[in-house]
Amino acid sequence: MFETLLSGFWESLVEIPEFLEINYEATIQRFVDWFAATFDVIFGAIRDFVRRVIYNLELWLLAIPWFIFVILVFLAGWRLKNLTTGVVLGLMVVYIASSSLWEHTMSTFVIVIFSVIVCFILGLPLGILMSKYRPVEAVLRPILDLMQTLPTFVYLIPALMLLGLGSPAAALSTTIFALPPLIRLTYLGITTVPTEVREAGTAFGSTPIQLLVKVEIPQALKSIAQGINQTTMLAISMVVIATLVGFGGLGEEIYGALASGRRGVGQGFVAGFATVFLAIILDRLIQGVAERFDHSEGGES
């Protein structure tokens, strides 16, 4: 009998009390429904604007002959890095063009470029504010930590909720996912400007704005360029996952290959290599720009 009482007592401890079983799903769903209905006009306008911009950019890129991209990428790789890099990057573009994935690649490229531009517009000023004002840093730091620890698929939920299926949701989720590195590296670049450089600028009568524009930002350009590089790489990885919210691109080919099982192995490898090559091309070119900034700073000093 003692054992029965002990067993019942232990089971009562293990079971979660009914007053703690809260229906969080219903509460969150009510808030989401209210939020979406209240701000539907605003997000509808954003959705239409983003869709129009992405559509026009894609049309413009597809109107350019593929071999022009080969030449431009070759010249950029040659001038920013070296001749070997230019040749290799040019051959990667040739592979993408010959793999029947040119339109899918351009769709992915447009989302990546759009997201990186938005990240730059938002991330640069936020990084500057974070470096200048402690309250802003105190607020942004835990938010950035949260953004960088959330599972990747979680970013699709608010995008789908606010903008529905399609390229606008893909652009929003990609932008949110790729934003933190640019903010952090902008903050790092400005806060690590040598004190004597700031003092020299102040001694010559620079105002805080002039000190920021003419001294701190130029000194932090290498770090900012690295932030753009990391943001671009994250955007490419996220835009593949964004296929789940109705966006096509290379991610659609990869997920189609997964759904096909063994019959889709070839398709998956071809689309995967195209995605990797796109990432390498952007990575090497952005690295080249960052190195140019580094060399120019070294030459000036």
C-alpha cells in the first residue's frame, strides 16, 4: 500500500498541472490575425512594391546576353584578384548558362541582390547607431543574438504571415536572416578605429558628422565590406530555403530533386553546383573589393 501511495504521489509530481497548460497557439494566432488585418494595407503596398521591383530586375537581367555576364565576371575577377580568378569565375558562369538553369539563377541572384541592398540600407545606420549610443547597443545586441540563434525555417513564418506566398516573402525572410552580420561588423569596424585617428580628426576641427563620414567610416570600410560579404553568403543560403514560401529559383530545382529521390540526383547536383558557383563568384568579387579598400588604406597610411 505504501508503494501504491508513493507511486501515485510521484505520478502527481510528474504530471503537469492543468492550470499550467496554456493554449499559446490560440493566443499567438489571435494576435497574428489582428496584426495582419490591422496593417494589411501597409504590407499589401510593400508586397506589391517588392514584387514589382523584383520582377523588373529579373526582366532586365534576363534581357542581357549570357556571354556579357561571362565577360563582366571575368574582367571583375581579373582586375580585383588575378587572371586565374577571372578565368575560373568566367567558367563558372559558362557552366550555369550551359546547365539550363540560367533563368533560375537570375531569379535567385535578383532576390540575393535585393536583400543585400536592403540589408545595407538598414544595417549600416543601425551599426553606426549601435557604435555611438550605448542604449541602442543594449537593445540591439540581444535582438541580434536572437536573430542569429533562431532556426532558419522560423524566418519563413513572419514573412509568410505578412506578405503571403511568392518572391516578397522570400525577400523578407532572406533580408531578416542575412542582416545581423552587417550590423555587427559595421559596429566592430567603427568601434575599433584607433583613438589617435579620432583625436587627430577632432584636432583639425571636425564635427561629429564630419568625423564619422571622413574618418571613421573610411577606416571601417574593410570591416563593412566583410559584413557585406557574410550577408551575401547568408542570403544565398536562405534564398534556397525560401522556396518553401512559393519562390522558385535554384531552390525549387533542389527541392524538386529531393522529392524525386534517386531519379533527381543528377538534377540536385546540377542545381547545387550552380548555387555554389553563384556563391563563390559573389564571395570572390566582394573579397576583391574589400582587399582594394585595405590596400588603399595601407597606401594612405
